[in-house]
Amino acid sequence: MPLTKSTLDKDLDKIVHVEAATRTVASGIVGHMTALLFLGATAVLAGVYVGVSQNAALVIFAAVLGGYMALNIGANDVANNVGPAVGSRAMSLVTALIIAAIFESAGAMLAGGDVVSTISKGIIDPAQVQDSQTFIYAMMAALIASAVWVNLATVLGAPVSTTHAVVGGVMGAGIAAVGFQLVNWATLSMIAASWVISPVLGGVIAALFLAFIKINLIYQEDKIAAARKWIPLLIAIMASAFACYLAIKGLKRVWKADAESVAMIGVAVFALTWGITRPLIRRQSEGMENRNKSLRQLFRLPLICSAALLSFAHGANDVANAIGPLAAIIHSVEFGDIATKAVVPGWIMVIGAFGISLGLFLYGPKLIRMVGNQITKMNPMRAYCVALAAAITVIIASWLGLPVSSTHIAVGAVFGVGFFREYYTRHSKRRRAMMKLAGGGDMTDDTPVSHEEIRHRKLVRRSHFLTIIVAWVVTVPAAATLSAVIYWGLTLIG
């Protein structure tokens, strides 16, 4: 009988786990150190800008807070744009990080605008603020509170709206500084309504497109013929939607497009894209097998393009969440008054753009995986529906004058896709007939399962669903409470 040590393999496994844990800890330390170096560089940049002046320390501290907020926006918010594409394996995590970083920065720098609103969404009346010093403390408290809340949400794995966090921060500090009469409650109620409207609308639109794809593509006998007919149309719809999306949201700080212009752009882009993609899809589909795998391949490139365009629009629009309060502080320090809009110096825009990209690289993968495959399983068709729903929902909401959150829309669309899959898998006679015709019995994601198992199978993780919903509901009040406490602390220190 050979001499063996039964625990040796277990001990070796433990060593491997220790090494893996060490690498994880080391990578975390490297990430935190890189973030600190960025904040240090932000302080130096602000110091060079402000020079030797009475309020130099205040400006430098505010710039560091703006950089910290930008890091958190990148860590949390950007996941919604690329998560579904990564989860569907249309592109790798590294590719997604590179594409998102490039297009987020481009959106912020090229379309972020030279002038930004200093009072997020007009929720408070600056005319009621007593003096510029009070206003500066309020904006600093709003920055700290919103950044800390988004940071906490990222740690908990909950994608939240950074816009709503800033709204809560500004509201809480304003109430602490002046009182409840400072808040525009009508505007705030519209924002609260968007908590429900955004995800529900995004989810319904995503589910409708997925239903269309299942009926007209996935469960057709000749999938390639169906793909040649319908995929060019779907791509044209997406191109048109994104053209309108960019005109309404992505370029709004540099060009104000009226409804007629947006509609003309949408129609022109639809016709052009449909004309170009019909022969391309036909050529690409030649020789493909009559399988769902072929359909997934045909959706990959449009999905990558959608992730890039969503990132561009997000960078253009949401960079203001980091630099808006910072620009307000800089303006008040320089001119001694309170402005509802402020000119953004180039160095502040660099902080916002670079901070979002760096935050995405350092801390974004956790939320990308959450949105991409931990809520519900993605493939290119489902991810395509999420991206399309995100663009169309923003267009509809803009026409209706509703303040919506891109985060809530995208995550709501993911939930919509997941819950529709549950419903369709359980109740679709067409699907069951096609599966039996193919000789595989009932199947879910190409895996044979029993009908009884399908009845009880959950395709959306309820724990993630509840965590995210709770985080959405408490974002504004939590950020507001934290901001009020921080404001009182700043006034005591000051």
C-alpha cells in the first residue's frame, strides 16, 4: 500500500486559495492607490489653477470632491451601458472597459458643454440662499453626500442613479441651510415619479422587442431567412433611436434640437441604415447554420455599437453630476455670487472625464457583472433589447417632459427581459411546439429541463431585484439626510 497523505491535496488547495486571495487583495490595494494618486493629481491641478489666494484650500478640497464623485460615477453608472453586452459575451470585459472609457471621455469632453447647471434639476431656489459662503458649503455637502452614497451602493452591488444622488444631496443641504421652503416640491415629485416610470417603461419596451425577436426570429423554422428579413429592420430602428437619443440627450449641451429636427434625423438615419444593412446581413448570413447561435452572431456588432453610443451619451450628460456642484463652488469663490449656470474651465472637465473613465477601470467590473449576468442571463438578442429600450425610453420621456434616470431605464429593461423570459418559457405553446419539433423537449437556454422544473424556475434573481429596488427608493432621502448632516458639520468647522 503506497504511502499517501490524505490531507496533502486539501492543503495544496488551501495554498492556491491563499494565493488567489492575496492577488485579489493586492489588486484592490493597487486600485485604491491609483485612485488616491488621481485625487492627488486633481489637488495639484486645482492648486496650479487657483495659485496663492485666500480661498485656495477651499477650491482644492472641492476639486478633490469632484474627482471623487467622478470616480464613483464611473464605478457605478457606466455598468448600465456595457453590462448587457459583456454578459451576452458580445465583447469581453476588457474590450468593454476600453470602449466605455473612450466614449465616456469623448462624450464628456466633446459634448459635455461649456456651461452646466449648478443646481441639479432646478430643485432648489438659489435666490433664497443668504450668501455665497452658505451656498459653497451646501454644494460641498451635496458633493460629499452623493459621492459617499454612490460609493456605498457600488460596494453593495446596487446600480443607482447618480443624478438622483446629487438631487438628494442638493436638497438635503438646501433644507439644512435655509429650510423646507427652499425646495421646489413640484419638481421633486416629478423626479420621484421617475422612480416608477423609468424602469417600468424600459422593462415593457425591452420585453416587447424580445417578444418580437422570439416570435419572428428564434422560433421560426427558417431562422436565416427570418434574419435577413427582420434584423436589418431592427438595426435601422436602433440606429434611428440612437440618432434621436444623441440629438436629445447626448448633444443637448452643445446643440438644442427641436422636435421636428429630431424626427427628421430619425427618419433619415432609419432609411439610410436599412438600405445599407440589408445586403450586409444577407452577405454575412450566407453559409450560416439554421441555429440560434447564428442569430447571436448577427446581433454582436450592432450591440457593440449600441454600448459605445450609450457611453458617449452618458459621458456627455452625466459628467455634470460631478462637475456641476464643483463649477458652482468655483464660480462663487471667484465672483462672490450664486449662479444657476456656470462656465466650466477646461481643467474641471478633464477631472470629470478622466475620473469617470478611471473609476470604470478600477471599480466598474463588479457592477458590469451584476447588470450583465447576475440579474438574469444575457445573450446578444436580449442585450440588444435592453440597449434599444434604453434609447427609446429616453426619447419618449423627453417628449413627455418626464425627468428619467438612464440607470433606472437600463436596469428596468434588464428586469423586463428576465421577467418576460420567465413568462414566455412557462406559457408559450409556440415555444413548446418548436422545442418538441426539434426533438429536444422543453428547453431553457439550450439546456433540456422538465416541464415541472420550468414551472418553478426563476430566471430573475429575486435577491438582486429587491436590493436594487430598495437602493433606488432610499437614494434621494439617504443622500439628503447625509448631506444635511455634512452641511451642519462644515458650518461648525468653518
